[in-house]
Amino acid sequence: MIENLDIEDPGCLNEIRTEPPVAEVTDSSDIGACLDELLENTHLSGLRMANDFIRELQNATLGGRHCGLDPEALSLLRNPPTTSFTLEDKPDLHLAFDLFLASLKASIDVYNTSRASILRRHPEDYIPSYNQMKNILARITGVRSIVHPMCRNSCVAFTGPLADLDHCPRCQEPKQCPTSKRYHQEFHTMPIGPILQALWRNPESARRFQYRRSKTHEIIEELRRNSGKLSTYEDFFHGSDYLEQVRNGNITDDDIVLMFSIDGAQLYAHKASDCWIYLWVIMDFSPKERYKKEFVIPGGFIPGPKKPKNLDSFLFPGLYHLSAIQKEGLSIWNAATNILFKSQLFLGLDTADGPAMAYLSGLVGHHGKYGCRLYCPTPGRHKTNGPHYYPALLKPLQYTIPGCDHPDLSHFTAAISRDNNHYFTNLRYLLESPNDTQYRRRRLETGIVKPTIFLGLPSCSTLPIPRCFGSDIMHLGTFNLSDLLLSLWRGVIDHDRLDPPTNWPWAVLQGKVWESHGRDVAAATPYLPGSFDRPPRNIAEKINSGYKAWEWLLYLYGLAPALLFGILPDPYYSHFCKLVRGMRIIQQYHITAADLVLANDLLQSFVHEFEVLYYQRREDRLHFCRQSIHALLHLASEVTRIGPPICSSQWTMERTIGNLGEEIRQPSNPFANLSQRGILRCQINALIAMLPVLKPYQCDLPRGAVDLGEGYVLLRAKDRYSRHMKDREIAALKVYVRVRNQSAFLSLQEDWSPRITRWARLRLPSGQIARSQWKESLKPINKIRVSRNCRVNGHPETLAVVSVYSSPLPGLLNQSHGTFISCKYSGDNNLMVINVKCIKAVVAMIPHSPAGVDDGGGYFYLVERPGLDVTDLGDFRSETL
């Protein structure tokens, strides 16, 4: 019997010290259609439990035993209302909702006190109590949670095949309290069907679903015009996997495409408070809307403080509901067209960080022989008598470990196929294991721990297994790569006693150099605009104190190329800059085909050179070759398969965890409170979609602002009186006039001195705020975040006077592969007049003294906000206006 399928690092040599023989496995192209036969041939009880959950999903129906919906909710799901809900004839309820929504982030006492005050003045009004309002909210939206018991130690949920158990099968704790008969612990699931129905019950909200349809038609038309080629990749819909599902009819215009995302969260920094949350993202909405908190749907909450031992049991209620709808179809009333139709829910992607993805996919962790989260066939290598595998493509010197001594694999032509037939062949081989010993050997050789629960969903309603499991650009691009590189450069990574860091030419960030580097990072803060969000702190002091993902992003891809120049020696510096250039491209929302080719070349070269420069074919350095390095080889091909990775990243989940955590009001029971806040979030989002009139009023234009069109807005302060321009400003303005209108230029008087009115701020279409030197120069540098450096498109049109930096130093630009842009600032000596609509972004220009350049100083290096064209994929706004 298999006691625990979720052991630490399954698929590694923790127990096996002799290499098992590789089995001859026949390929079966139709194994997806023979899943029942596959599950029937399972012998071990631990695997049969995973199979039982899959079978229950296969047999899911909306009226089934595990549906969890009461008869009224089930009737509404199958027969949704076909009229819009209105408050026009319900003034008391309208007032109650205004009061309820205004007090959402406050305590219940705020609502009750306000209600009592109104009723004291107007006793004839009917304003429901807080609890009554929650019931009314659930009744109007149709959104309610499904509650199930769980083990008090978070081992399992009593769902599906475990529903009838009275004790936890892991720790033997009872499900109920013996005296009160109440469940020790419960968790909530938000069924997705009623929420989606509510989002269609208002014409404005219903029209949001048209984005995917129109974008898909646009992409297909471009493919027809360009012989099957795309010029840019902007969304999941540009990926070949999605387009293939459209082509074969699995996704139609009436369907809804979803993304599933799960992650663990620690609610308190210094207290055991781990919990898990999963959510749904509606991919039919445009990228500018789908990631905002009013459209992100919390799907389930798994209380802690311990992590779940059987995640399938917690995911089961939500996936059962999804599976039932996928088979029966979801009845939806479209308020925009007044049409009732059936929609199929297509699960496009399942995303998670590394540890959570191993639970979702059923694959081994990152230390397994086949540890790639995308299930590519690249085998790893392990050290002599070591249990962990590492994806080194170059074979170590004098290395003869059986099963790992395969010859070099190319970084440029390495097999990265994710054929689902390969997966099913290996899954069959694993499930047919006759005993525990064979299971452990086959797990090692296949890279599979158990069948994933997602096999229970209809195969026509999801991407094929394992292609539905995406990458994770957020954790990869921040924590994972920075941890490896900084550990190498600081000389603190684990090493053999015969390979001390004092012999490493790259281990330069130590002692005084490291401390000085940290101060340089902190000194950049005043020059990073407020739109860059949280600036990196002193990395030398705070690296072990919760350095945030965004700080790593700004440091690694913004500051490091400049701050490491002259410190990190070549070829290591130039090598690092290849990573920066490639990742800057990959992390964009808008990726051109040409840029994608460049990023692929740079990242492949980086991975190859990493093994040559750092690992150097040394067996004792195999642990340098982590899965985070190997994952870079997949990024470009993943863009063509499922679109830019930013569109399916964990940034959305991190933001959701953050803003839900901020709403917790009961520290004594944070898990229950978090669940209630999540349920309320779903209901409020559905209500506001149905009744946009309840959305809190937000004035886009503050007092005195001037809308220039196309997303550009002039913001105060402004000159009270107009003033004359300076001589050099007039000269720049004359150049503008000459370019725009030669005859007008010739008619200018020699002593022409126009009067102008200065404005302090300009809001850009991205939401960033560009500031003028006029106001910024009035404050000390330590009191501001400089926001007056801008990137322009170069057209000689005018509304603003700008001081143009020099061209970048070519030597630094070439050596850094275009990542270190150092320019000289000339002040009033190089003025130009441009139209404000030429300003495309606010950037940072940070002062520095480039090594080897001695011409009077005045140099600044450029830092752009990472992923600038995805700044509004969420609730981004530069500042409160």
C-alpha cells in the first residue's frame, strides 16, 4: 500500500539507490478515449483513491449527490431570470445597498450605527439589518457558497469518495465533535455557474464577454492574410493551443473560457497562518478588465494553518460543479440581446507556483528526474549518492552514473515536446505498478506521482493534459532566478569543501562591495517615479527580510544592469545582460514576432553559457543547474502556444491574496473571516455587474483638469498668470514651428516672445503621471519620486518643452546587450518642443558615473517600469488624483 503520494520530492532517489531498468512502453494515440480502462488497471490503493475522485468528476451532474446546491439554487441555475433586476421602484433597498457597500471595509457596527441614525430621523423607511442585507444580496445575485467539512488538521476534505468517512484517513481525527456533533472545521467553495449568469444580467456587463469573440475573429483574419503567421502575441487567444480548439469546434462564440489559479498564502508574517486560495479568471474579458478585483472570482478557500495533504479532496466540489456544467451546459440570459442561450465552459489554463503545480498536475517536484513543470522529456542528472536530480544538459566530466550519463543535450534544439500521448503512455505504466517498489521506480522513470484530478473533466472542455498546465513567469522571473544568481554572486550557495567561493571569479558581492551595492540600490529610490510602485530597499540589509517580488523585478531587470557594471566581471556581466534583455521582452503583454525570436536566442544562449561559465561540467556543481534555469528554454515556445506568460501569471493571485488579506477583521479566526470576505467579494461583484448604478462614484477628472483626448489629461497645479518663455525655450519653439509650418515660421517677428501657462502634471493613457520640473524642483530630492523623465515617440510636434538626453554610450549599450542605457543630461542646452501626445511613458533616469568615462559627469541610466504595457492589467493607477 502507498501510504503517502505527497511525500517530499517524489520522484527522487530518497529510497532508491540502484537505477531501475527503463521499461518498454508502447505509445497509444487513443488513450484519452480509454481513460476508464486506464483507471481500471490500477492496483495500488493510494492511486485508486486519486482515480476515485476522477471517476466522480466523470459522472458529475447538476442534480448529483455531490452537487451541493439546494433545489432553489439548482432551479435558478437551469432556469435563470430573463429580466434585469432594477432598484427604480425600491428606494429603501437602494438606500440600504448604498449604506451596505459604503461600510464594506468597516466593521458591522458602522452599518448598524448608520442604519439606526437614518431610522431615527425617518422611521417610516425600511432598511434591513446587516444579516438581512446579506440574505437579500445572496437571493438577488443567486451567489452562495457550498460548505463541506474537513479535517481539523487540514489533511483532507470530506468530499467525493471521502464524504461518508467519520474520521480523517490520514491523522484519524474525528470529523465531528463527539458532544455537539458540529464539524470541527469547514471550508467554502463558490460555484462558478451562478456568478457567470449574474454577469450577463446587465447589458453593459454582458457586452464585456464579446471581447474574446471579436479578438478571435480578428486573429483568424490576420492568419488568413499572412499565410498563417502572427505579427504579435498579446493574449491567450494568440496561442496555437486555443486556436486549435476553436478550429476543431471545442470552443464556439457562445462559450466562456476560464483560467484556474491556486496558491498558498501566509496571512501573518510571524504566525502560523497558511491557507490556500483558488480563483477563476474570465478570459473572455479584455486584459484591461479581467484581472481587476471586481472581475476576478474567488473559487474556494482552504483553511490552515497546515497545508492540505490531499488537495484533490478540496478542489473536488468546485471541479464537480464545473464538470457538471460542461456536460449539461450553462443556461444564460444575455441582457444585451434579450436572448437565452446555452454556453459551454472551457477551462483554458491551470496555473500555480511550483509546489502547488506539483499537486495540481500530479507530477514530481522540481528535484525529480523529470522535474520540469511543463513535463518536457529532458532527464536530469544527480550527484554520486545524491537523491536530487538537476537538469544539466551538459554531461559532467568523468561522470558515469547509470541513468544519468546520457550525452550532452543541445540548449538550442533540445526536445521540449509536450505531446499528451507521451504523458498517457507513462501514466498507464505508472498505474499498472504491481507493488510499492515498482511504483517508486516507475514514478522515478515517468516523472508522474498520480493521475491529475483534471482528467475527470470532459476532454473536449479543457486543453489536453498536461498542456493545460502553464508556466509561472512571476515566481520564475523574481524569486527563483534572483535567489540563484545572488547566491552565486555573493558566494553563499552550497558548495563542495574543495570548491570554495574564494576561487570563484563571479563571487564579487561580498563584504564592503556588497554593502556599497545595497546603498546604491536604496539611493535610486528618489529617482524611481511613484508609478513604479514599491522601490527596492537596501538589498544588503533586507534580502532576508521579506524582499518582495516587485522589488526583485525592479532590481534584477531595472537597476542591476547598471549597478553591476564594473563590479561583476566579464564575461559574467555580459552573460547576465542577455537574461535581462530576454526577460524584458518575455514579460511584456505585447510581444512582436521579431522580438520573440530575439528573446528566444538570448535565453537559449544564456542557459548554455550559464552551464559553461558557472557549472563548468563539474559534478559537485550540478546543483547550480536548477529548474529555474531550464525553464527559460521554454518561455518563447510557450508564448506561441498559450500567449504571453504575463497573461497567465500569478500576479493576479498575489494581488487577490493581498487585498482579501487586508479586509480581515477577526485576527482570532482569520481563516473563517477570509472565507466570508471572499464570499462577499463574489456577491458584491455580481451585484454591481447587475446594477452598475451601485458602483461607487469615481471622478476620473479632478477639479481644474483638462482632457486632451486619447487618454491624456492635464492636471493642476498650473500658473495663475501666463509668463514669457526663456530664450532657449523660444529657440526650441521656433524649431517646432519651422517643422510644422514653414510659412508661419517665416512670418514670425525677430523679437517674438510668446506667453505660456505652465501645468504641473500630465496623466498618460497608461495611468502614469508625468510631472514638470517646475514643481518637482521645489522639493528636496529625498521628499519626491522623480516623475519628469519621459519616453517619446520622436515626432516633432509640440505642447511641452523637454530637455533631451544624449544618445546612449555605445560601448556600454553593446556590452550590456541593450540593457544599460547611459545618457548625458544637458539641461537647457538641448531643449526640444514636442506635442504631449508624443510622451508614451514615465521612466526613471538615475545619476551615476560610468567607469572609464571622464568628461565632466552628468550621466544618468535609464530604468523603465517592468512590463510597462501591462500596467493596467489590474487596478493600476499611478496615484490618487
